[in-house]
Amino acid sequence: EYLLNSKLFSLEPPQTAFSLDIQPIRYPDKCELKQIHLVSRHGSRYPNPDNINSFEELEKIFANISVAKEWYKNPFPMRKNYQLITRGELEPYFDGLQSRKRYAKFWDGVEYDPEVIKFQSTQTSRTGASMMSFSQGLFNGK
């Protein structure tokens, strides 16, 4: 029932998506975190081609309406279908910053080593860009 009543895959409000007011996860001193597996979705993206075509049709309809033709232009260029929007580039970066703070005890003193720390994405450019953005936030230039 929880899943049925949840708003899944909606945009997280900027107050939390871009906040660094994160409390570290606490666990007993006798416990030691050995691994973290984080799974994340890509950042916000432009619509798919079918939806962009719908916006183009809407623009044609509004072009014939005097009060609408001046203010409505399709904001989604076809060449950017499925690509990350600006916010979509920032979301994973902040996810990385937040993860660094959330797991502060684990990441303390850890520097990036490609032999130890693995990042993986699917083959789409938006997931690769999201992965890179997340890793930059996580290591914040370190």
C-alpha cells in the first residue's frame, strides 16, 4: 500500500535536493562500515522525442491563437531529447556531497582510487553524465 500511495519519480524540492544540512548516519563505535552500495537514478532530463513532438504540435496550435502565439514557444529542442537539463546535472553532484556528509565516518580520509572505488552506469549519456557529476560531488575535487 505504501508504494501505491507514494509519489514515485517526482522532482525532489530544491530545499532538500540542494541542501547540505545532512546529519551523518550514526552506528555503534564497535561497528565498522566496510562497504557502501549506492544506487541512484539519473538527474532530471529533457523529454523523450514523442513528448517533444507533442510540444511542437502545441506550438503550432498556439501559433493560430492571437493571445498565445507571442508567449508559447516549445522549450524542448529535439536535439536534447533524453539529455540532462541543468538541474539534472546539479542533482547528482549534490547527491554526492550529501552522501559524503551522510557517511562521513566512512569517507573520512578516503581519496579516490579507481582500483578500489568503482562507479558504474548504463550506456546512455545521461547516466554517464550523472555518474560523473555524483563522483565529483562525492570527492569534491579531491
